Amino acid sequence: MTLILPDDYDPKLSVRDTEAAIRFIRETFQDELGKELHLQRMSAPMFVEKETGLNDNLNGVERPVSFDAKALPGETIEIVHSLAKWKRFALKKYGFKMHEGLYTNMNAIRRDEDLDNFHSIYVDQWDWEKIIAKDERTQETLHKVVRQIFKVIKQLEDEVWARYPEAVYHLPDDIHFVTTQELEDEFPDLEPMEREEKAAKKWGCIFVEKIGGPLKRSGKPHDGRAPDYDDWELNGDIVFWYEPLQTRLEISSMGIRVDEDAMRRQLKAAGCEDRAKLPFHRDLLAGKLPYTIGGGIGQSRLCMLLLGKAHVGEVQASVWPTEMVEECAKHDIHLL
């Protein structure tokens, strides 16, 4: 647990004003994102049956919270880590057409999360997914959508500033694209997140591309990615330099999703070829699911970013170690 405690921190807004700002940010952003990307809001599950293969296994080591249910004897039910695979299945199930998509409020529990200023056991994000044509599975498509999301964030910054001018943290005017290999080449002696930090500080906001596959120098991936949703050659993270804490802040993980070839290649690389037998994977490999682009955008993190907060616990209610709560309180950081 690494906790950053800024000197002379001023939260600017009271807890009640912060709650009002949170509501405004969440409602406004999801409406504007839906308009920009042509997405319809849909209901989504908080838990799925393990046997469906629909749960996101993240880096493959995180343990989902699971339980049984009286009405479903013999079934293991898992609280979702994210809805990365469910969304693609839902687009087909609900009859979405080319260039249409959905977004949903995703709430998850990640029991193995290391808690700090940005990470919580409770995860809240907008999960979104949109159908594209197979020939649109390109870097050009990816960059276009990244810029659309950045545009919505910048527009929201202006709207929040109009309501809470004393509280808004101002964002850079553009986003810079950089690959994980370029970062390794430029900073070979640094760890991956340290490389991101250097680049984010230099450019203000970056999209770190191509996450999941091994890098040339180290032979290791920049960061972990499950092999069965993002195409590791066509994905990335939106990362801001966050001046209040002098560090990087990731807002979104997204990408063009695997096609049949990428699925087979990545399952083999990850040693997970047995997953090909699961219902979701079978359908995808048989060409029964649409080609898509999608991602997740952190709700609490976006609120934190726009309001200049020092801890995600100022914009979401969760549970925290007693020591963390006490240390934060000493620095005028009051966790919900």
C-alpha cells in the first residue's frame, strides 16, 4: 500500500457539494459519451455464472468474489471484475447493428486490489462497447475513438468549471499517442509504470498503446491483459499526468476486441487454450459474435481528476484500512 499525502491539501468543496458535483459529472458524462459514440444505455449484471466464461479474469491472478445460490444448485456465481466479454455477447443478443453500441454502469468488487490513492476494492466504471466492421479493426479506428473520448472529457471539464470554478483541476488540450515499445526503448532502465509517469508528465495526457504482448528488450509485457477480449496490438490506456499528486492517473482501458485469429494467438501465448471450450469463446471462434471496440472509463477516477481530489475515497464510499483513514484525516483528506 503506497499512499501519497500532499502537503497543504485543500479539498475545496464540502462533502455535500462534492456529492452534488459527483452526480453532475456522472450524469453529464454518460449522456455526452452516449451521443458522441452512438451508444445506448443498457442494464448489466453484477454477477455471472462461472461456467459461461463471461467474467473478465483481468491479469489471471485476481480472485473473483464467488457464492452459491439456493435457486441454482451446483452453480458457482461470480461477481464481475468487468463486463469486457459480456458486452460483446449483449450486442448480438439485443440486435445491435453496425456502428451502434451500448454503455452501462459497471459495479465490481476486486478483493485482491492493492489500496492507494487511486485503487479501491469497489470499482465503478462506464463499460461501453460498439460494433465495427472487420476492416475497421485498425489503429486509425482506435485513435479516432480515443480522441472522441478525450473530447467528451474536455467538454465536461468546461461544464464542471462553470458550476464549481474553485474546484476544477484543468486538463491538457490534447492527447499524445505512444506505444509500449517506444516507452521501453526510451526508458529501458525504468519499470513500466515509471515510463508512463515520465511520458504523462511530458505530454500531459497520453494513450499508451499495445499492452499485453512481450516487449523486445525485456521479453515481458508492459502490463497484464487478459488474452480473450482486447487485441494486444490494438488496445491501450488513457493516462493523465495528475499534478495534485505528482503522478500518473489512468482513466480508461480500452481497445479493439479480438477476432478469431487474435483470440487463438493470444490464448496460446497466455497458456489458456483450454478457455476455447467455454461458451463465449466457442461463439467467438465460430464467428458468431460481432467485431467490436470497447472499454471502461472509471467513474470515481474521472470525478477525482476533474475535482482535483487527493484520494478516490473522497468521491466513492468504500472500505479502507484504519491506518489509511487516520493518515488521510491528518492531511484534511476525508474518506467517505
